[in-house]
Amino acid sequence: MPHPTAPLQSLLRLLLALIVLNALLAFGNLWPSAWPRPEARLSVDLFAGLLALVLWARWRGAVSARVIGVVAALASLWVLLHYIDVTIPALLGRPVNAWWDGRHLWQLARMGGEFATAWQITAVLLTACAGLALLFILVRACVRALAAAAARPRWQWPLAALGSAVLLTHGAASVAHHDLQRLFAPPVGTMVAAQASLLSRALSRSAGERQLGPGPAFDGDIAALGGADVFVLFSEAYGAITFDRPELAAALAERRRALQQALDAGGRQVVSARVTSPTFGGASWLAHAALLSGIDTHDPDDYALLLTTRRPTLVSHFAQHGYRTIGWMPGLQRPWPEGAFYGFDRLADADNTGYAGLPFGYWRIPDQVSIALLQQQELHRAADDNRDTAAGLRTVSLSSADPSTPRFIVFPTLTTHAPFRPVPPYLADPQRLLAADAFSDEDVNRALTAPVSWTDPTPAYIDAMHYQFDWLTRWLREDAPRHMLLVVIGDHQPIGGVTGPGASWDVPVHVIGTDEALLARLEEAGFRRGLQPDVTAIGPMHGLTQTLIDAFAGDFSRRNARTP
């Protein structure tokens, strides 16, 4: 005869199991950290699993230990996937993407390992293994309690009714967009289905062959440039948040003033605007492709498809008009065969930019040295008229191309990449930049030992942005070709730990040059004078491509003819 308290104990075990599993599958994120935060919500996945257990028990009777182990393993995996689903958006400001994030997981792990010693990495791995083992033990105990309850005939109908009620309520609230949706955690099953569909399309040779839609009309000339060099500088993680967040705007105000003074002293002018990036907090290549091709690449599938086509780009557009095209990409540390899509005359990666100094962390090459190497190898032109005023680096052309040939250059910067460390020391003496001993072991060690924080990254972000403004200002003041047209554009906003929740995907773009008429054309397209852009974006980043093409054309009436 069963003990009188046995049913009560079974009920308590069932309730405790439901509470624990629901907590593991419904927690939120303690922004801006990587820590979970308990939330009073219901897990749709849990109650779907409960209903499945009841149906299994109705069909097969008692749930075997083997089935309990399999369910516990799946439930533990579900907990980890839920953690990823709620944590990645908090850290990076965008949802997880299994295709692109998975392909770069090892690179991210290497980047994180740059700031840890061997024993710290070992301790983290051992702790993670122990945590996973404890999670499985806890989940298995909870699943065992649910399975025992599901196997009891008198409890099967109540449990089935409970699971069905939760699922139906969630479904109805989702369809009606009712406030009841807030009672439920995001279903992991929905995320898994979406990522599985994404992977299926990405891995299939035929599923992703849908039309990309029309691109810009690369059919005009570039006579308005008058043969000037054109330099597209993708400023890593330079987002509109640097204008919108008061403490960031204040921290960068002095650097912006110094940059404006350098422009004024050099007879240069600047117009600025905002555009909406196709990405947030990472995946910079989507922004690069959007601007260079004029194709909307916010969907990584479209980006992957684009690289298989022969679509024209700004690179091919300038090449057709006699420009030497250069992809200056010191961030590339492994083969990039898909980069052949762009057709650069020269694609300089980390190993062939000529950097001979000590490596600074994962990205190795400081931006200030990258621009000096680019100046030395590609921007020394006999036609330059500012050599007599340049007090800095003496450049020597290492390029075999005719120095009088104009250049179209694309340079994505690195130093302001999350986690915004290490920041190399800024060298005020340009004579040291290209020397192999420009930086000492002490310089590198000091930079590498600077605090790194994913929970409070803003101070490091400010330091990195200060460094970027400093070297850009010095280069424009002392070395940049006099009549170069420089397009400085943020690739995306910084990670969510800097922006805070709910930030836009807008980035600033500054066009710097000496041609008053050309800059006036951009003003007509929505730009405004100075380094302060308007608060409203003029459109998506891929829409800026056509704006630039039209501004560069000798016959400006072509732009007006296209305007609706």
C-alpha cells in the first residue's frame, strides 16, 4: 500500500521540476553582461516537451531510462541554445547567425584567447566542462520527475491539458500580436528552425539562386573627379551612437574639433550624412559589399549569392575608367578566394602589406602604421602638390604601377574592433612608423595588459576611437594627397554593450575633398556641411552607392533625371 504522503511528494517533485526547467529555458540577459537574468515567463519549449512526454507514455507506457537520458541531453542542448539566443543580441546587438557566426567561431575564439594566459584558458575550459556536466545531471533529474508523472494515468490528462493550454495561448497571442506574448520566452524551437532553414539555403548550391534585384546604374563617367584619388575608409564600429549618446559625443568632441581644424588648415571641406548599415555590431563584410556593390546585403544569403555573380561594383567602375584599384585589407589573415569577385588590381592582406613590427594582439597591425604603409606603397604620386608642406613621413613608391595613375582604394580599419583592445600607442613622430623597431616589447605588453571588459566596453571603445581620430587627423594634415576625395564611413554600430538596447543601425559618412562643386552635389542628395550629420539617415548604405556614382559623373543632370 503506498504511503499516504507519496502522492504529495510526487506532486512536489513534479512542480519543482517544472519550475527548475522553466527557469533554465526562460531566463533573460543581464545587459550588458554575458550573465543570465531570471525572468517570470513561461517556456513554450518546456510545455511542448511535457506534452510530448505524455503522448509517449500513453503510447509506450513507462518512460525508459534510455529515453530519459536522450530527452535530458536534448533539453540541456536547448538550455545552451536559449542562452545563445538571448546573450548574442545583448553582446553584439544582432541575432545569432549560424552560417556566418559558425564559420568565424574559431577566429572569434582566437581573438578572445589573445587576452588570456594558458592557465586562464585551461581554467575556463575545465569550468565549462564541469558546468555542462552539472547542467546535464540537474536536467536529467527534472526530466525523470516529469517522466514519472507522465506515466501515471490519472495525471496524464491534466498534464496534457496544461501543455496544450500554454501552447494554444502562445499561438493565439503570437497571431493576434497580443500583450500576452510578453508572458512567454522566445521559443528555442523557432530559432532552431530559422537557423536550420538558413543553413540549408547556404549549403545548397541551388536554393540560394534567387534574384538579387536591380543594382545601381554603373553607366556614367567619373569626369567630376578630375582624376583625383578616391579613398573609401571603412571605419570599424564607427556608429551613429558617437553622436547620439551624450557621453560618447562629449568624449569625442575635442578629437572632432582637431580633425575639423586639420581640414580647414589644409583647404579641405567636409560634408556628412547618416546611412543605415545592413549589419550591427559585427559582420563588417556585409557593409563593405553593400557600399561597393549597391546591393542590399542585410541578408547573408544575398551576400553569399552576390559573390557568385559578375555584378558591377565601384571597384570595376573605377577600373573601367583607368583607375588602379587597391583593397588594403590588413584584417585578412587567411585566404579569401571569394574576394576575387571585386577584382582589385592589388589585394593586400595582413601578410603582404609590408608590416615588419611587433604584433598587437589578434589584428597585429596598428591602423596608424597601415595608413603609413599605404602612403608609402601606393599614394606617392609625382603629381602631388603638397610635398612641400608635408612635414612628416617621406614616402617611397613600392608599386610597379605608373605613379601618375589615379587610385581607388578601400581600407577597412581594425583597431576599433571589439573588444577595443589592444590600442597601440599613437606615434607623434612619423619617422618611426615604418621602422621595424617602431614599437618596443614594453609598448606591446602595455597595450596587451590593458583591461578588457565585455560588460563595460565603453571606456575601451572611447580609447580606440581617440586613437583613430588622432592618426586620421595627422595623416590628413601632413601626408594625404592634396586633392584626394576621402569617404569615411562607419561599417556598423559598435556592439550592444556600448550602444545600449534599442539603438538604430545608422552610421555616419563623411566625404572630404577640395572640390566645392562635387561636395555641393552631395549636399543636394542630403549631406550637410561639417562633421555633424543630420539626425535622420538619408537611406540605406547600399543606396549611397548610386548617390556617389551620380555625384562623380561629369553630367550631373543624369542624377536629376533618375530622381522620382
